[in-house]
Amino acid sequence: MKLKHLVTASALSALLLSQAQAGTLVINSNQSDPAPRETWTNIINDFEAANPDIDVQLNEYDHEGYKSAIRNWLVTSPPDVVFWFAGNRMKFFVDRGLFEPVSDVWEDNGMNETFRSTRASMTVEGEQYGVPATYYQWGIYYNADMFDELGLSEPQTWEEFIEVCETLKENGYTPITIGTKFLWTAAGWFDYLNLRTNGLDFHIDLMDGKIPYTDDRVRDTFANWRQLVDGDYFLENHASYSWQEAQAPLLNGDAGMYLMGNFLTPSFPEGSNYGFFQFPQINPEVGMFEDAPTDTIHIPSRAKNKADAKRFLAYVAQPEVQTRLNLGLNQLPPNSEAEAGDNHFLQEGLQMLSEADGTAQFYDRDTDPAMASEGMKGFQEFMVVPDRLDDILNNLERVRQRVFR
Amino acid sequence: MHEISGTDRWHRLIPWLFLLPAMLFFTVYVISPILQSIWISFFDWDGFGDKVFIGLGNYVELGEDPLFWTSLKNNILWLVFYMLAVPLGLGVALFLNQQVLGIRAVKSLFFFPFVISQVIVGVVFAWFYDPSYGLLQKALGLFGMGPLPILADETLVTYGIIAAGLWPQIAYTMILYLTGLNNLNPEQIEAARMDGAHGWKMLRHVILPQLRPATFLAIVVTVIGALRSFDLVATMTGGGPYGSSSVLAFFMYEQAIFNYRMGYGAAIATVLFAIMLIYISFFLWRMLRAERG
């Protein structure tokens, strides 16, 4: 199915590119899961209806394949619009001159005001390079029935959080579920622990390679993490499971909490009782910063039909389009004039992010790809064998020095 | 005279003409990519920016990279333990080489794992090993043993993947031996039997020598299979936990495709190529020697 898509998609795009028709807008999308796909298809149909002179050609790719394929198009014959991610992932292509600046789209549509929360992550040296389509909050999802049964309430501080873990463990539950097979789930823990221990500025400096991994402040973060590892609060054998497989203990009522993005919530069965709370405060002197990964659309510098591509970007930025889009995606609209979906997870997330002192994207979107893949391996190893922390940090430091030289 | 030397030249030219298309394609699609890849390994290159010449820098870094040594060690483990496919395949072939009703169906069942894709084998074995629901854990539970998270344990994971790889590989060597067994010379066996050979002696001194071509082929495909091991690592663990099941092929893929390090990936590919070259030279030397008699 996917292969067929890929083959037809590339064949079609090759055909269309060679014809270079005026009024044809080629969009390459990685939104191939059923719900996002349907939502985007509707948005694009409406765009076509509103702009009869534009004929959209949508090519869909699976999520992982897209990541490697995009590099080939960007340097050869790119589509007019690509889906991608804000922050360092975007900057990587911007630095190589592969994305077109779209500051005029921002200017003309008042986006500097309405997209204030994501503006920084879309800006490189004063220019904006794309339009945020959607973002979502991270935080801790928990089994509210279990909390009620044990008389627990949502923890606000680190001490309260440890107590909750301890109580859950004493009562035979797994306090925290996690599946680290594909590594990034462990990076979520690192992000939050580091943001809560050292704050956003430190975190971003670390992501940008300006601070050694062997710094004592990084060790503080790991010391906090170690409390959880040594307490046996994480799901046993977590390295065997994907994030989806690790949902099972939470949904079965074996595990209490899960640090995850909001895309977890569609898995909660109808009528079940799950809650959400912000990652607890660790250092009261540090603000409450959040991870809010942003999915974005961009125009490649070599695109053929940049004029229509800009119209599409402007269309997606409109408040009512953002509202509809994110209702379908079950995520949050980056446009502050758009409305978030009417479920308590989204509403809580929206409020949390609007009150946040600042946001990061996510570990593997904030730092260099080569650093991220080594870093995440290190986090997983630490969660399994915490005694190797020194070796792990020394190795990460070696990688940092090479990557950011 | 003149005419004859003309046809002579023509005769000498003909083999080259026939070889030309093959040589052309071999040069374009095999030789030049190898040279290109070796050339890239001297650069620091992200795949589309500027190439920066760093000489042997990538190779120096390989020496310092713990993941490279883990991958190399795992490749050696693969080479050693994958070889089990040869005797095991022979055993299965000897067992199946009998004339009983329905033996064809049984043979095809044994051959089945080789037909399905490696990716499927990987997924099936990943479920088999799953520490909470896997069949293996249920079996261990019968003996009162706790769950054994094979794919999450850095010491067991490579053996777990090799075991999964052996399943289709045994089927492959089995089929090689089954065809070999079909071509045995019945007269020699008759003669040996009259001389009183049976059982182990018969196998060791009469059957096995006749199976030499099959054995040679089985070893060749198994070595290549071991060095090419990638699909299973990618599907079952993605090199994890924390890189401990990585092999050179997977390490190269990860560095080049996900870490945007084409030069470093090319250096890993060159090392893998060198290892294969040692083996291929040995193989060619053996083949040439055999041809010359």
C-alpha cells in the first residue's frame, strides 16, 4: 500500500514537474495516518474550492520514509510545499539554503501577532521560514480512578511526585509506564527533567552544543532522574517496548502514569477516567517550561510555483482553518485566534502552554540529528544501567565536540 | 594470408564484444560506486552541503567510537554463530531425505521460513521474545523462570537476533543439502555398504565427501548472509538497546541516513567492504585452485 503510494506519488510528481504546469501546486505530505490524512485532504479540498485557479497535487509518504526522502527532493526537484518540523530540524535546511523565507506571508497576515507563541521556533536570523500548522502539549497522563482509589492528588512538586510514585509502588502498581525501544520516549524525560532542573536557557544552550555534557548541572538533571530509576518506578523491561506497547499497562490498570504527548489521548477508551497534569516543579527558582513540538509547512527554495505555495501557507495560517485542522488532528492550533477542540486534555494543554514561561520543541528536534541519536541512546542506557553515567556522559561529550566543532 | 589474419583478429575480438555489455554495467554499477564510496569516506559531508576533505579523519574517529567496536564485535558473533546453519541444515536434510508418504509436504514446511521476508521473520521473533506476552516467556514460565527480556538485554540481544536469523538460514542450507543428497552416487553407497560401512562412518567418509560442493555453497551463502545482516537488526531492535545489537551494516545506515553523516557512513562501508574482500579473495583463490585441478 505504502510502496504503491510512493511509486505512484513519485511517478506523478515527476510527470507534473516535467510539465511544469502553471497553477499546479505540488504538496508532499507525511500525514499518512488515517485521521491526519483525512483532515488534511479536507483542508486541501477546501483550499482548491476557494482558489479555483489552483490545482493541488498531494503526494503522501509514510512518516519515517519521508524523513530521508525529503533531502533528495530539496536538492533536486522539490515540490512546492513540504511538511516538516520547527526549530533545529527546520534550521538544518535553512542553513543550507533549501527553504524559502516567507516573512512576507507573516507580515501580510498579521502572523507576527497571532503566531507569537511559535514565532521564535520559525525564525532564523530575523526571517521566518514556514508556517506552523499544529502543535501539542507534553505532560503526564494518569489513571484517575487509580489515584482516587489510593487518595492521591495531582502532584505539583518533585517531592509530591516521588510520594505518588512510592504510594503506587507500595500498592503493587507500576508507577510510570514507558517504552524506550525507539529511544525518543526517554528523551521526553530528559527534556522535562533538564528544563525543570536547569531552565530553558540552559537547555537550549545544551541543545546548541554550547555546554559540555559533563557539566555539573547536567549531572544534577541525571541525579534527579536517578531517584526515579533507583526507586524502580519505571516499567520493567521498558527497552523491549515501543511507545504504543507501553500504553497497555496504563490502559489495563497496571500502571499509573505516562509522560507523553497529547497524541496518546485517542487511545483512552470511551468512558474511561484519565487525567492530565503538568510535569511537576523541581527547582522553584526555575520557571515552568514545556515541550511543545510544532509541525510546520515550508516552501523549498527550488520550488516551481512559489506564488501559489505562499497562498496555501497563508490559507493554512487563517484562524478558522487552524481551528478545523486541529479539531481533526486532536491537537492545538498555533494561531492564538483559533479555537482548540472541546476536550479536557486539549483545554488543559492550551492553558498550560499559554501560561508557560517558554517552550522547547523536543530533544531530537532541538539539537543536531547526530547528537540526538547518540544522546537518546545514552538516555536509554542510563535508564537501564544508571551506574554507567560517567561513561555515557563522556561519550556524549565526545560526540558534542565533534558535532558542534 | 591477409584475409586469414583479418578473420583471426575478428575471432579474437568477438569474446570481448560479448563481454562488453557486462563489463560496462559492472563498471558503472559496481566498480565505480565502490570507488566513489571509498572517495567519499575521506570527506566530512552531510549529503548536500559542501564536502570538506579530512583525510583519514573518519577512520580515526571510527577507532574512538565505541559503537563501531560494538558493531564489529557483533559482526564477528554473527559470522561465528550463523555458521551453525550449515551443520543444522545438513541434519535436517538427512532427516528429511527419506521416502515416506507426505515427505514433500514436510519438506516444503521446513523450507517455508526461507520463503517469507526477513522483515516478517523479525517481527514474528520479536513477538516470540516479548517479555509480557511472548510464547518464549510462557514456555520459560512452565519451568518457573521469570520473564527474560532477550531483546532488551545487552548481553543476550545479539544471540536472540542470530537465532531468529538461523531459522530461515537453516532452511536455505537444508535445501542446498537436499539437492546434494539427490545427486549422490548410489553405486558408491552400495559399495560402501558391502564393505560394512554404515551410520557415522558412512556419513563421514562416503556421503560428506560427495556433498562437498553443497557444503562449500552453504558456507558461502551463510558468510554473505552474516555480513549482510541488517533487516533483522533493523526490524527487531533498531540496533538497541543503546546500540548493543548494532552491526556494521546497520551502523552505516544509521550514520548516513539519520545522522546526516555520509562521509562517516562511507568509511564504515569501506571497512565492511574490506572484511568482505578478505573473504572473497579466499573464495576466489579456492575456486581458481579447484578449476585448475
